[in-house]
Amino acid sequence: MKIVIASDSFKGSASSSEIAQWLEEGIHSVIPGCEIEKILIGDGGEGSLDAVLQSGFQPHSFQVCGPVGNIVYARMGLNYETAFIEMAQASGLSQLPSHKLAPLTSTSFGTGQLILHALDLGAKRVILSVGGSACTDAGAGALQALGARVLRSDGSEVSHGGASLIECTQIEISHLDSRLGGVEFILASDVTNPLLGPMGAAHIYAPQKGADIQQVELLENSLTHFAQTSGSSNVETPGAGAAGGLGFMALTYLNAKAQSGIETILGLIEFNQRIADADLIITGEGRFDAQSLSGKAPMGILARAQEQQIETVIVVGQGDTTQADEGGFSALYSLTSFESDIATCISNPAPLLRLIGQELARTHI
């Protein structure tokens, strides 16, 4: 029997690779001879780069500007003329010094630098994987890195960060890198939010990046002003609010095409071919709820498994069995079923995932 383990990361707790390893250990402790293939996956957020690097993309590392002007080392993947850029590598929450949040001043500038490095490597197609960002700057920082000038009325450049965009009176793009016009850009994200409004980048995601109520309103006003200055009609385009509005910049200035993050990743790693002879697929994510049913990683996995009539179970940190049944999974296993203290589940998931692996082996294999 062949088992495929393809779980998304449990955000803030365990990586896709760690989850697969611990489940495998649990299964093998009950059925030592069971064949298991571990496939790293991601839905456009952190961990997505690791998934494509496992599947033929070659790593390249560069020193770039971090989210608060700090120097960071960021990786990207290259496969012939296709570059894969994970925004979190340069501009992610994980790159904040001492994890100190800076909702008003964090910038996407380093992501723009990574795009330039991809062009230097000869990329003709750039996939922007945009989850896990620390900034809410409408991609203005990345745009500046690519050669644009975001100017105040006195002709000086606005400072980095979303809050300063309220001072913007002109966006000068005549000096954008000329190579950009010959590159296809893909915006890979599971976020379909618009740039502005109650479901926009500031109101929905800035609080996760440290913004209080007043700061959310300031960022909303700044993004609104930036969008008006740009003269773009992409404000309401699904995905414009991704990554603090970097989606808006990519759609407006890079002519990017928005795609489902999980579908993009599964295509790049040739997931369908790799599961063709599987008897059971184990997928998962940290929290499985109603939002998960609208297109998160496990649903992308399930859809492809169902096409090949492969039984699929889901392992989660927290989750509702009823919703798993509704989604089409054969079973749901949660860490909280084995340990009621959520803090323990987050800080020490390894023994719980091994127990779930053992239970899976006894029940489904």
C-alpha cells in the first residue's frame, strides 16, 4: 500500500516537512513496511518555495532589504526561465528583527529586489507567491525597487511603509526596468480580497501585522490615496488586497495574472502524476473551518485526489468533523482530540502527530 502525505504547514507551529515526518514515524511504528511518499506543499504562503525546490527548481540566494530596512538573505527558485519568488523570504513577518511588528513602516522593497534578481537570471516568467507578508504598502516598496518613483508634492520620494503613501502625489514609472515588459507575472495566492473597504487589505489583514484600530484607518486612507494616484481600475479586482496590496501593484504595473496559490503549486510539482499510484492521501492544515472549504490547500489536494478516486483524510490542529464530511474527506484527525490545551498543541505537535499517525495506520491502512 502506498500512502502520500501532503500537508500544508501548521502556521506558527510546524512546517509541511515536519508534519509529514512525524506522521510517517507514527505510521511506521505500527506498519513498518508501509510505503510513504512525502510531498511538500504550500498555498502561496510560507513553505511554498520549499515545495517547488523539492520538485526541480534550483535555489538562488540574495541579500535584500528586509521589511523594516534590515538586511536579510532571501531565496528564490529557478527552473529554466521560470522564477518562483516567495514574498515572505524578503518581506515576511518571519523577517522582522526580534519579530517586532511594524504595521505602518514595513515595506515590500526587498520583494522588488528579488524580482530584479530573477530578471538578471534570465527569467521570462515570474511566479509571485505572496502569503505571510509583514507590510501593508500596496506593493509601493516593490514598485520603487523596480525603478518607479513614488513622489511627494515637493518631488522627494515618500518613505517606506504604507502610512507614508498618504503623502504621495505622483507615481513616476518612466524608469521602471525595461525588462519587465517581456516577462509574464503570475500572482499566486489564496486571497481574493479587494484592495480597499471592509474586506480589503487594511481592515482584514493589517491587524494580523500589528495594526490597531487607528492604524487600520490610517492605512486604509493611505491605500485609497495611493490607488487614486495610480488611476488604476484594479481596486476591486479579486486578489488586489493580497499581501498588503502587493496584489494591486502586480495587477496594475506588472500586468500580472491572478491564480489560485494551491493550484499553481500543485501544477509546478506535478502533483497529479505523483499521486497516480497512491492508495491513500493524507493532507492537512493548522485550522480547518468554513473558510477552508473555499479553496485552501487541503481542498485543492482533495479535488485532485477525487479525480483519481483516491481516499483522502485530513489532519489538522483544530477542525470540525462535520465540515470535513461536507468537504468530502473520509475522516478528520485533530491535535485537539488528543490534547485539549491548544497552547500545547501549537508548541509541541510532534508527539500528537505521531499518535495520529498510529491511529491512521490502525484505522485506514
